[in-house]
Amino acid sequence: MSESLHTVTALPTERPAACPFDPPAELTDARRHGPVSHFTHPGGKPGRLITGYDAVRSVLADARFSSRKELMNVVDFALPPAPPGEFLLMDEPEHSRYRKPLVGRFTVRRMRMLTERIERITADCLDAMQETGPPADLVTSFAKPIPTIVICEILGVPYEDRASFQEQIDTFMGGEAGDEELVAAYTATQEYLARLVAAKRAHPTDDVLSELTESDLTDEELKGISLILLAAGFDTTANMLSLGTFALLRHPEQLAALRADPSLTDGAVEELLRYLSVAKTFHRTALEDVELDGRTVEAGTTVVLSYHTANRDPERFPDPHALDLRRQATGHLAFGHGIHQCLGQQLARVEMRVAFRALLDRFPNLRLAVPAEEVALRPETADIFGVKSLPVTWDEK
């Protein structure tokens, strides 16, 4: 191709005021110019921004693009390798060494076996909301407790420790903490997980972490794996539940359809995953020169993969900015693609199917308790997009 690439100098931080669920306008505009753009990382390093569906999916499936933290060429100093066990930032064979022991524990069958327990947890949250009465913050009363309790039970975190764990994860994934707060929260979480691993080795219980202590994984590796599972298992689903409810309340015709037809629930979950894409961006580094969309991405270049624009690509999803619960949204990239595709995606699906259905059935006239424009969103600097709080109300019987 002879024409020059579109250039984006930094990731934009403002979403359209008229529809906060849409990606920042500059990213959508970049995709219109083509799936690949020039990009400048915060440290001044040149890179590429990948915004098109096919191009993002291609990179995710290509072993010539690395996930290794120490190869991310985004700042003007060398990054250290990922800590032991944190396999999201590793390539093969290290990645599979950590992920493989977990795969069988997160299958579709095993996650569906948790349905009854998730229904009970959800009902308990809704009971508490109903007993307290309106209004309520759906984030603290519903969206956070459900995935927190579920992933803590799977991993074996004692009940009395869950509130503290949730607070620490909130701090280092919320996008608003200062450097000192981030370090303190991360350190506290690491120290807690070290104690938890030691406790499971000494006194195993019926949970995933206890099972893993019987493998050849070291305490440091188990600590890193636990951090990945806890953070990913809590934060992404919590924000999908709260932001997904907000999206439904902003689209009353879609909400009415879902209330009237429970058979839409599975498809609604997939469409909300596509439409919201709460895990917005990921990075990969080219290990060699790679041709992408007719252009060469040079070895050593770190690319930014924009999941939220890929999932709004009109070449893959017609009328992509519309929330359509009857859409066939399968194939979306909300859980990624390739060897790093989200390990807990089946758990997240079960949680969302149960929670959304139960919420709408329990409160048939659920609505926002404040004007929509007053709902506070997480900053774009947060790893996961969402709302800080979601005030809702309903008519008591």
C-alpha cells in the first residue's frame, strides 16, 4: 500500500457523552482509517494500534507476537519478567506449564455444576437488597459480592478474608490509586496469598489451590497463579454485572424483551460481552517482522490491541453500535482469542446468566435512582471498564 498509516499519539480517555458504552471516538475514527495505525506509547516508544476485528484476532493467534512482559517496548527502561505463576504475561512453554493444571478445573461441565451454588449466592444478595429496601448501589450490593464469593470459594479463600481481598483488588485495578497506594495494595495481596498457600499446604481443603499444592509448582508460582485467578475472576465479572445492568436500563426496549423472554438470556450475555468489552486493550510484541494488513510490523514493536473497537467492527458485526440482544454475537473477542483466551470465561458466563436473570425477575421495575449522566464511570486508566457505583431503585410490594 502506498498511503501512509493513520496516527494516534495516545490512547484517548474520553468516551462519547451521549453513549458512554461506546469506545472513545478517536479509536472508532482510527478504525475507519484502517485496522492498523501508528501509535506512540506513553514512554515515547513507537508502536502500532490495532483496531480492526480480523487484525486483532490474527495477532492473538500468531505465535510471532509475544505476551512476555520483559519484551514490552512501551517505556524508556527495561521491564522485568513477569513474576512466577503470572502466566498472562508469558509465552510457551512457560505459559502452558502454569495454565495446563487449571484447564480441567474450569471446563463448561464443571462450571455448570456450580450453577445451583451461584443461584444461592445471588438470591442471598437479592434478599439483602430487598430487606434493606430501595435505593441501593448495585455495585456494592450485587455486582461485586457475587463473583467475589464464587472465586474465593473456588480458590479456598476463607469467608472472613473476602472483604479485605476485594478492597485490595479494587485499589490496584480501579485506575485511580496513586503509586504508593498501588504498591501497598499489591504488597498486602502478595503477603496474604503467601500465607494462604502455606495454609493450604499444611491443611488442604476442598478447593483449587489445595489441589494445586499437590503438583510440582512452588509456593511463589502458586502465589502468582492465585493472584491471576482472584483478580480476573472478580474484577471483570463484577464490572460486567454492573455495567451490563446500566446498559440494559439505558435500552428499555431491549430490557423489556429480555424480561418477557427468558430464552434470550444466553444470547443477551454474549451481546453484552461484545457491546461493552470491559477488558479494553492488551499488548503484544512482534518477535520478528510480521506483515499485518499489508504492512510490516517490525520486530521489537509493541502493538496495542483494542478489543472494544474490534468488537464494534462493522465488517464483523453489522450495526455494531446498537445493543441488540437477538444478535448472533458469537465470535466476539471479549474473552480474547488464541492460547491466552480467558481461562474463566465459562464461569463468567454462568455467573452472568444466573445473576441478570435473577435480578430482573426479583425487581421487575428496577430503574436508575439518579439521572443516567450522573452515574460515575471508572476512568479509562482502569484496566477494566465499568461504573464506580450504580444507584438503583424499585417499587416495594
